Amino acid sequence: MRIAYVLTSLGVGGAERQVVTLAERMEARGHVVSLVVLRPCQPEEWSTTIPVVHLDMYKTPASLLTGLGNAHRFLRVFRPDLIHSHTFPANMAARLLRPLHPVPILSTIHNVYEGPWSRMLAYRLTDPLSRRTTAVSQAAAERYVRLKAVPERKCLVLNNGIDTAEFEPSPGGRTHVRAQMGVQEEFVWLAAGRIVPAKDYPNLLRAFAQVHAELSAARLWVAGEAVGPEAVAVQALAAGLDIGGSVSWLGLRRDLPALLDAADGFVLASAWEGMPLVVGEAMAMEKPVVATDVGGVRELVGTSGAIVPARSPEGLAQAMLTMMRITPEARHILGREARERIATCFNMDAKADEWEALYRTVAAQKI
């Protein structure tokens, strides 16, 4: 099968990582695969051996028309059997190309919030151009069906997958990274993700300030791109809460498995999500997780971590303190249960099987 994946960018984010991983799995299974990326090449992107076509689109009408023209010319040569698009801009681009390329289009939604009502209307109006729409979590699927952006009969949940071979604990690596970071017996919480409103870092910092006030040995590492006014405001908040000395801003990191190994727990304070890949990766690394009850987090974590309401620093702080106060043995058992849950329910190879079966079903249907 010839599969064209359309995505907005190759920037270092969870949705992009999932698409690249899935595309590489499909290529390894003998499919001919290509990535069509709307935005220009970014300073930091996921590396891949899959052929990549950048359309160099910007938010101007001329740029959009030129990009769609370039996509049309590429697809005419590539001749895909199926187009699989991801996130709102790429989903719209793929659907607009449908009249020129009568092949099945599969759209995937990666978040419970992909924009205002106008985007939901765009999804509804262009739905006939897409064969099926998948969502990465039940929560996301239910919301888009409720908003009438996607008909229930055409909506399917297919969760993100985790590469349990890449995300596997390594005790030796833990010691090395902790020594590099200058921590010994301190309890280290790791948070990961770009500093953007969805991740709600103010919520995390206010919770951590309460944690640090009770257990001064607590440390917080934040791994994520920190640029723009949002990052400046968040770092200023840490200083204002008098926790600046206990918070390490690590910036964009590509060694997440090593950082997870070195940490004692993982915390997610998001205001909204789809199915956060990094939470599953932390679970695969046998880390106890404290996370807000947003999007598909509860579906992912199950009973192997602590789930708290969003936008509640007090609730988040209490869950973090509870996790810190249980015995190391109890945290280890929780971590083992978390990895077993990922290996059983969210293994990337099993998810690739599900995607491949869906591709064959969609491609076999008459247009």
C-alpha cells in the first residue's frame, strides 16, 4: 500500500512523534510511505528516514494556494492508495485536495480542543471529503461528536502507542544523569512539554510551591521548548513563588528516556489534552504519575497513577505530596503496574496492527 501522511509540522511535539513512529512502522512492514508537511522546515524537528516533502505554507492566502498546488503535484506523482492526515490544519489541507485525488482520506484528531467553533464548523462542512475520522482518546471523540464536528457513525477511537523498547528503565543511566544534574537524595519531579497555555505550567508551579513548602528537598525539572512571552511569564512566576532555585528549566531535550530514568515521578498539570504521549512514556519507564483529569489521561493512566482535577494547584500538590510520602517500594510497585498497563494496552506494535487493519478496510471501501 502507498500511504501519504499529511501533518502540520515535524516540530518536536507528541502528535508529530506519533505520526513519525507510525510511518516508520508502516515502512518496515513493506508499505511505501511519505510525509507531507505543511509548514517550512523547523529549527528543531523529529529526525526520520521517511521521505519528507515540505510545502512551506504560511498563514497567507497566496502561500496556502501555492502549498496546495505543490501538494497536488507531489501526490499526482506519488499516487497514494490512502492519505492519512493529522491535526486540524493538515486535516483541512488533505480534504481540500480530495477533489483532485479520488483516494480515501483518513483524518485524525489529536486533542480535545483544536480551536474555536469556526474550526468545528469547518470539520462538519468538509466531513464528506473524509472516509473516517479517528480520535486519540474516547474523551476527544465524544466531544467532537457532541459538537457535531464529526458524525458518530464515522468516528473511531484509536489510541496513541508507546514504544516500550525505547522507553525501558536503565538503573545505570539514572545514576549518571542525577550526578550530572547535581541531585542525590532529593525527590525529582519531571514535567515535559512546550511552555504553552494547554500545559498550564502556572498550575504546576503553584502546586510545586506548596509541595516545596512542606518537603524542601523536592525538585522540579521542566523539559520543553521555552520561547516567547508565555515562557518568560512562567519563569517569572517561579521566581515570584520563591521556588526558582528548585526548578530547572531544561529546554528542548531529546533524551527524555534518560530524564525519566533519573526522575522519581512524573507530573502533568495540563488544562486540556488529547492523549498525552509523554504520560504513557513515563508509565513505560515505571514512573509514578500524577496528572490532571483532562482529555484521555484517565483512559491512559487507569488505576496506576493519581488523577486530579485540572486548574487546581491544591489538588495537584496534595497528590504529589501523597506520592512522595509513600514508601519507595510502594512507588516501585505502582511503576511496575504502569509499565504493564502500557505494554498490554498501548504497545506501539499492537497499535500499528490496528492502524494497518483500518487502512486496509478504508482503502477497500468504494468511493
